[in-house]
Amino acid sequence: MSVRAPASSPSPVTGVSGTRRALYRWQLDALVAWLQCGRRGVIEAVTGSGKTDVAIAATADALRRGCFVLIVVPSRVLMEQWYGRLTDALPGARIGRLGDSGRDEPTDCDVLVATRHSTAAHRPLPPEGMSGLLIADECHGFGGGVLRRALLPAYAERLGLTATLERADDAVADLLLPFFGGICYRYGFEEAIADGVCARPRVAFVGVALSVEERAEYIATEAQLVSARSHLRQVRGMPIEPFGAFLAAVGHLAEHDAGADGRAARDYLDAFAKRRQIVAQSSGKYELLGRFAPAIRQAEGALLFTETVRAANHAINRLDPLVSIELITGATARRFRKDILEDLRHRRLDAVAAPRVLDEGIDVPDANLGIVMSASRTRRQMIQRMGRILRRKRAGVGVRFVIMFAKDTLEDPSMRFERDGFLDEIERIAEAAGTFDSARFEEIDAFLAAPGPDVVREPAVIGPFGTALSPGADDGGARGSGSAGAVEVTPTRRALEAGEQSAWWALAQRCEGPAGGLADRQDSDDLVAEVAGRVGFELLYAVVSFLRWDEVGPLHHAVWRRAAAALPPVERREAEELPYLEPEPLDLPSVLKPKAVPKKLSTGQAPLEIILIDGQWYMRCIGCATLSPPVRFRWQVLEQTVDCRCE
């Protein structure tokens, strides 16, 4: 018999080598949604929920189908992390690297992991005659003028991964959504906590007073904002609330408007940055920090978040005599960074302080205490930081956030107009949240010392052969609220979707035929068509193709035969058939006087060059090679123009 039930040992969740063989329920739902969107789309899932496992499942299936896979990552550190994960999960595949010292070509490997910059520079395309899948990790970062060249249209299948598809410019609407097709699945902290994938935190907002000098400087800077803010609030189309939308609109005007609106926007941002610096470096925060030393020592790992390296150094100087703490910055060598994180993992360190280098993608050891010296105005950055701490914990271990703020400033949670959007989010998901005066430290101690939950919910896990590995898997019906295009829930669908072993086992046996013999091919195809009509073909394909079955049998082959017709590529489907989710709206005001932008080639070069021919100087268009009139001296050519024929 070619399909058998999973063995009782080793654990079907991890397999022999420790590589994960199962998927969380949301991960399977996300892959189903991606299939429904023609294998093109962005999956938005919060940090720590397991986006990498989704990508590995998609990669394994792409290799089975004979596709080449390119995985584009933000940094060399992440390239090495992905390389290690893929090597463990896909032992039979050739994994290559492009970036740093890696110089592999697509013809040398089955999966190529490349940094954004290396991909933009070398543009590695699928080998001739092969289709390709491009996976973009932290895909929100591909909007820049150079990095957008890493989004290669030669790859027909595209999967973007991000905690939140958010940028302050137009790149989401103009570049990222058109390239990836749209957002096919969202998975937020509320869902992750409800599923047991993430932990619920206790959040203490602790206020400190500015010194007399800091308050005077803050008031003076605040006065500079008044006239700029007054002007901006009168701009037509300017969103006033929430504050994040207002700030994004101000940034848009500052970058693109050359008139009075743009000047007011730039004045506002300059004063805003200065004001943030005053509160971020408040001496009261560093004086208070030492009081948290006992909580840091008692925690199972602590992370200290600052906005600048200078602030991180101040924090280190305050805490170093009291706890074992190290600093990681962008300048920290990779081997030292690895050593520091390993020391935190094995509790040789109590804490790690970092400005922004730990915000995106880095594999940070589990920690259950986060101290935020200055909250970021970027929702994406705060989601990254929250995800570092909110990873699920064992029973009895509580998750704690301490968020410091300067009282009666823009950081104060009681401020309404300039209130950080992330404050609403973290309060909504918190087990408990309280605002404390720094002088009432006994109350803060008692709040943070509360024990974690006695019982931790086990996430719904769908294991090899579709076996439900936890009680959470049999809740019936689709879980992912972000799942696009769900079909009607029937008893059969509910049983199969819940991962019930009996349902999938019975289906596999029916494809096998009596007494373990091979069923007639047509009978197997008919059975698959019947089941697909009840549960949706994408779900059937996902369970057969993305979960780790012990062996491949007639059920798999019947599903894969049908896949060519049942899963047409996105190019052969009408746009309205693709069930993408609506992106978060970004309201931007109109630019009344656009800035003059110098024209450049797609490579980032200026489109003109100065050349010397037979002793005379010319200006030449790089595109069409048209020359300017000749001049005797090089300096004179700068006054020449070219009648360019390029379109």
C-alpha cells in the first residue's frame, strides 16, 4: 500500500531532523488563499507567526512541479538564515546564494536565495525553459528606485511576505500591488493570539517628566509646529485623523510639492523630528531605566528598543552595572551579532539593546520582556517589535511590555490628535494595560510581576497526512478571517478542513482501491473531482501538496493531474475572478506645484553623458545617442542641450 498512516515516533510535528513537518491552521489557509489568487499575492502576517514556513511549503511544491525558485531577502544576515532553514527543510534540493561571498547562478541550483541589491544588480532569471516562483521576504521594502529592479517580471508566480504592506510613498499602489496582484491573506495579532500562535501581553505605560531645560526646548519647538500644522490642516484633501494618515500625507507633500504646501510640510517634519529627539533622549527615561533591572534579570530574555544608536548607548551605560546587557547596531559585525544573540538565547545575557537593527527579519531568540524607550511612529516597525516579544510562551510565562513616555508630550497616551496608532492596537490585544507614574514604582512592580497563564492554548496544527495534531484543529469551518473566496461549508468540507485523520485517510484509501491495489485511474480522477466540488479544489490541492505526507500515492497523482486545469495561471483568469483583499486606504492630498524631478534611466543613471570626440566635447543621450553641438572646452558642454529622440 503506497499511502500509510503517520508513524507514532518521531513526532509528526518535527520529523527526524527537527524540521517542521506540520503547518499551523492559518498557514494552510494562507496558502489556499494564494492558490485562489493564481499563485500571485501578498501574505500579511504579524512577526513571529511563521511566514517562513509558508514560503518553504510553497517552495517545496514549486520544486515538485519543476519550477525554479528565487527568494529575495533584505540583507546578508537574512540570506544566511533562509539558507539554513531551506537546507534543513529540503535536504534533496540544491540551495544557492547570491550576495556577499555567494555567487551562485540559477543554473547551479534549484533554489537561489539572494539579497535585494544583488537581485537588482544581477537579475537572476529562471533557467531557459523553466517557469519560476519569486518569493519576496519583507516585500514592503522593494519600493525604492533601485530595489524595485529586484521584482523580476520573468517570474510568473509571485509570493510577497510582510507584517504590514505599508509605505509612506505611492509604491504600494503603483508598484507592489500591480506586481504581486494584491493582498491574498491577512493575519493579525488578535487572530494569532486567539489561535495560540502568539501570546497575550501585559502592557505598562510609564510616564516621566521632562527636565526644566527639556520642557523649555520642547515648548519652543512646539511653537515652530503651530504655523506649519495650521497651514497643513487647511490643505484640500489632507486627512486629519488618524495621525498616521496625517503624517503620511505630510511626508507625501514634503517629497513632491515645491510650493507653499511642500514648504509647510518640510517645516513640520523638521520640527517634528527635533521634538521627537527631545523626548526620546529625555534624561528621566534613563534615570528610570535602572529601576527595571530586577525585572530584566527575572525575565526570560529582555529586549530594549531605542530609536538611535546614541540612545542605545545611553541605556547601556545606565544598565551595564546592574544587568548583563550587550548592544547590537548596524555596525556590529555579523559574527559578534550572532554571538550576542546566542548568549541571549542561552541566558548568558539578560538583555540586548538595539536601535532599529532588530526590527526586521533578524532571528531573535525568545524574550518575554520588551522595554520601549521611544515608540516608533511607523506602525510596521512597532508590529515588528511587538512580534519579537509576543511569540507563544510555555504555561506560566507572562509576556510584558514597558513603554516609556514623556508626560504631556506627543508620546503621552492621553494625547488624542497625535496619538500613535499602535497604542490602540497594543491596548486592544493586551491581557491588561495600565498607565503609571514613574514615582509609583511599587505599582509597576506588582503589575509586571503577575504570573503568566496556567494553561496555554495549543494552536490548530495540521500535520503530515492531514492528521489533526491538537484539539484546536477540530473547530469546524474555516479559521482564517483573511482567507479569500471561501466556499460553502458542508459536513464533508468541515471534516476535511479540520484535518480529521479519518476523513483524509478514507479519501486516500478510496483512491487506493480494494485491498491496497491501485484504483482505476478514471475512478480516482472522478473521486477527486467529486471531493473538489464539495470542499474546493484549492483546499484539496493544498492538503495534498503543502503538508508532509509520509508517501506519495494515487490521491496525490489524481490531484496533480487535475491541477493543470483547475489551477490556471493568473494570466488566464479575469481580474474580477481573483479574490484579493482590499488594501488599507492611504489618502494623499493633491500636489499643487510638483517638484521638477531630473530624468534618469531605469538603472538610476542620468540619461546624458559627456564625451570627447576628435578633440571636441559633446553631450550625448545614452538612450538614442543623439549629440549636442560640439564645443571646444569641457565646461562649455554643460550649457548645451540635446534634441533627444527617445520616447
